[in-house]
Amino acid sequence: MRKWKFSVNSGFLGRRRDRFTEYQPDRTLEEKFKLAKQVRGIDGIELKYPADLKDIKLAKRLLEESGLVCSAVNVDIKDAAFFRYGALSAQSKEARDRAASLLREGMDIASELGAGLVTTCPLADGYDYPFQIDYSVAWQRFVETVMEVVSYRRDMKLALEFQPHEPHAKILLSNVGKVLHICSEVGLPNLGANLDIGHSFAAGESPAESAALLASKERLFYIHTNDNTGEGGDWDMISGTVHFWHLLELLYTLDRIGYEGWLGGDVTSKHIGPVEAFDTNTRMIQRMAQLVDRMGTEKITSLIHKDGGLAETFDYLSRCLVEKEI
Amino acid sequence: MNKLAIITAFLGAVKNRYMTYQEDRPLPEKFQMASKVEGIDGLELCYPADFENLEKLKELLKKFDFDISAINFRSRRTGKWWRGSFTSVSEKERKEFIDEVKQVMDVAVELGCNRITTCPLNDGTDSLFEMDYIRAYDDAAETFSSACAHNRRIRVCIEYKESDPRARCLFGNAGETASFCQMVGADNLGVTLDVGHALYTGERPAQSAVLLSKANRLFYVHLNDNDARWDWDMLPGSYHMWEFIEMFYYLQQLGYNDDWYAFDVFPKEIDTVDTFKAVVMLTQKLEGLTDRINPEEIERLMKERNPAKTIPYLYSLL
């Protein structure tokens, strides 16, 4: 069976909030590591920059002591104090420069911590209303700023995480197609995607298709695992609690394409604790992966290669779920 | 002509998962700001936030000559009702909810307001098999029934919303809420139709207004807009101009024309007073456009059911 690499996103180990409610207390980096260590099956931790990485020595020490690998440095470029009107695509050169320098700093830190990549979700780059921004200019700036960042260090990867909306009604980088577009515009091999499964559902995609598309262009750098109801809300729920078959399809696809990157847990704990939330998320994926193993990647491939064979495919797949034939 | 109110919570800091927009402001400043918006007749007050000092609140209402469109009873609170209020598994928490609603009904009487509204955001679920729906509906019915019996002259309105902060709230759309009200059977239990919530749950607001009215449950209307994917609380008509016009037309027909519209619009990056000035101006424009519709002509066109004639007629009014 393929060995998957699991990590937790430190952002979900501290305080979270939504529009109406706050969940969990603020926690120090030491406390976050302590929690991460309690999650079974975890090999790595994704750290936020700047929030978690104000003291690099401390982060290094905690990584060493915990035996966890830094799976990625997640750079926050949505701070309202600087990016109220955009970051990578902002009209203000000052805002663009600040976003680019945060990402460059993130690359240096990631390199120092032994992580191969930086990921960022450009949520400040979006709009609410028609006639609010000049799309041509905004996209041109977006591409130019990203090009500048990935040119800074060719030995470090930048994984862009798309999301259809929030906090703006429309985010520029809203789906897998736009990530592929910017990768092709920039044309450098160290630019790729962080495929957040929930964002992909929220964008109306099948994550397995998105993964296959990204992999075909060698742009699938990183994955965030979670689930949601598929109506647009990014609920960061435990993987497989809604889209069971879609997640099986994704794991099958990842096996097919030989994905060797991280499966970074990105689930909110809300009323349950973060350890329980991440633990369950990991177990659910491990068991689904075990199921894919039982079903057999080659066997599934042979079934879906038959046109019109849907009944046979699901007959086979569902039979694998039960021990004894009914 | 309906009177116009701003919900006080939208005159201070507004938040989403990632950002905080504007700043927290004391109540007198909120009154001051609302008074700068021409066309605003009153406020929808939020309980408990605005009720720390009832005497001062009365003074402010008098000083600024504002009426109260409704008292917005928060069913989600910091530090309590963590897993729902009227659907809580805990009988003690449900009792607390009833007691507080009764208190607010008494305060409403004291302030000369006959309506309280609540948006049951935290009463719902994220996961499957999280809540026993049978128990939850029974407890909700018993709780609202008991609260409504306290004073039949105060209208209690449930503002439905599909999600947030729960992935699925218990009252997600007009049909579910009307059906619940009928199940409870109290004449003073009804619905707040929030246009944004209706749009993002896939409804035509005009149709929802008619359905609720026919069930005698159309108690109150909130105005805002969105892209039908999320509750963005945007300027009315910025996405759904014709939906607003259709709804305004039917509200006239249904006799909801001597009541209140309350606004919940996110000021975000734009100045709060400027935002609500635009909100009032847009509402009046949309009402003006609605008034251009000749009822006889539109009735005749609707009998024909020919959009190739109806839609050009509507565009001829612009």
C-alpha cells in the first residue's frame, strides 16, 4: 500500500472565527506543536508566516524536538492593514511589493526549515461588485507579481491555493483553470497549485479531475484535505463526511498519477478539539486509501475505460465495501 | 410607503472569517451616523448589545426621533447556547431562551414596538447524524409556542437562513419556516423575509413573499443583495435589480406597504454612512421603477405568459 504523508495546518490549532462565532483559544507555537504531536499518523506541520514564524530559532527547535517535518510555509497575504484593496494584483505598488516580499521571506524561511515549498491563498485579490475593478489590469499585475516572486528562488516552489470566494464575493484565482492559466503565463516550473479539496468542491469541481489536470502539467505541488456540503460554503469539514465517493475517486487518481506530495489536513475543529478533528480526518483518509487499495487502482482503471460501464463500476466498487455479498 | 430602518449591528464593526471592517462604535455614535442618512425613519435594535442601559436608549430614541422597526433577539451568544438555543439538548438552556424572549417582549412593549425578530444561525448542524431532527423540531416548537404565548400582541419573527455558522441551519428557507410556524400554530409567530437569504437559498423573493403572506406569516422584510452563492449583504439591486422590482410589486399587492424595510448591508471598505446613503437611494430608485409598472398592463401580460412581451415591457419602463 502506498504510504501517504500527512500534515496538519497550524492555523487550525489556534483560535478560529467566522462571521458570528469564535472557536478555540489562542495558542502559542509550543502549544500548537504539543497538539500536533497528539494526532496519530502525522509526519508534518504546515506553519503560517508571519503568525507562527516570528521566531525561526524556536520553530526550528520545536520541529527538531517533535520530529515533525515542516510540510510547507503558508504565507498570509490578506492582512487588512496592508491588503484592503488587494495584494498580488493591487493598484498600489506598495501593497504589491509588500506581498512579494512576504512571499520571498517565506521562501527563505521554508528553505531554512527544510520545507520545499511556500503556499499562499490570495484572498485579498478579489472584488464584490460589478464595475469594481479593472480585470485586465488586475490580472496583468497578478501575473507580474507572481512572476517576480517565483523568479527570486528557482529552488523553491510556490503553490497557489485557489478559492472561489471569501472574503470577497469573487476571488480572482477562483478555480483550477485559472491556476493553470497563471502557470502557463508565468512559464516557470517552480509555480504550481495547492489543491484545497473543499475549495475545489466550492468551485463546483470534481477534485479528482482538478488533480489530474494539474498533474498533467506538473503543477500539483500540495494538497489540503477537508470536505464541505458542496453548495459553496468552505466549511473545512472532516474529509469524507460528505463527499465519500468523490474522495475515493481523488485518492485513486492521486495513486494513478503518482502524487508524492503532502496531504495537509485543513479542517476546523469548531465544537470538538483540534486533535480529535485532525485525528479523525487522517483516519478517514487512511481508511479510504485502504479501500482504494482493496479496490485496486488498475482494476478501477480498467472499469472506467469501458464506455457505458458505470453500472459495472459501481457494482464492483460497492461490493468492495462489504465483507460478504448480500 | 414602507418606512426604512438600519440594523444597528451594521453601523459598527462587521466581520467575516478573515477580516474585520469598520470599527466598534458606541450606541450614541450609531444613532448619530444613522441620523446623517436622509430617508431613515428608525432602527432595528439588537438585543442584548443595545440594551445595556434602557433609560439611555430611550433618551437616544427621543433625541434622534427614531422609531424602532423591530428588536433583533440574538439567539447566538458568546459564552452560552454553544450548541443551539431553542434546539439545545439542555432543557435549562431552552428555558433560558424562553425567559429571555419573554423579557425582550416586555421591553418591546415598553418601547412601543410590536415585533421581535431572531435569526437562528447557530441552531443547525455541520455533519450528518449530528442532531436528532425529530427531537430538535419538537423542542423548537415547544420553545416558540411557550414564548409566543407570553404576549400575543408582539409578533415573533424567525429570519430563515440556509447556513453560516452552521453548514445547515434548521430554518433554511421560506417553506420550512412557514411550515414550522403552522406546526406551532401561534398567530403571532411568523417570518422575516431577508431578501439576501432568500436569494442565496435559490428562491425568487417575490414568490417567497406571496407564499408567506398566504400562510399569514409574512411579518417583516430585510433588504440586501448578493450573488446567490453566499450571504454577502450587498447594496440592494447590485446583483438582482429585477428580483427586487418583482418583490416590491408583490409586496404592494399583498398590502405590505405601510410597514418597515430594515437594511442589513455590509459597509466593508466603504464609509458606513455613504453605504447606507447609497442603500436608501437605491431602494427608492427600485421602488420608483416598480411604481412605473401599470398594474392592469402587467396583469394582462402575465395572463398571456409570454416573456417575449413581458420582459420588453419591463425594459420600456427604464
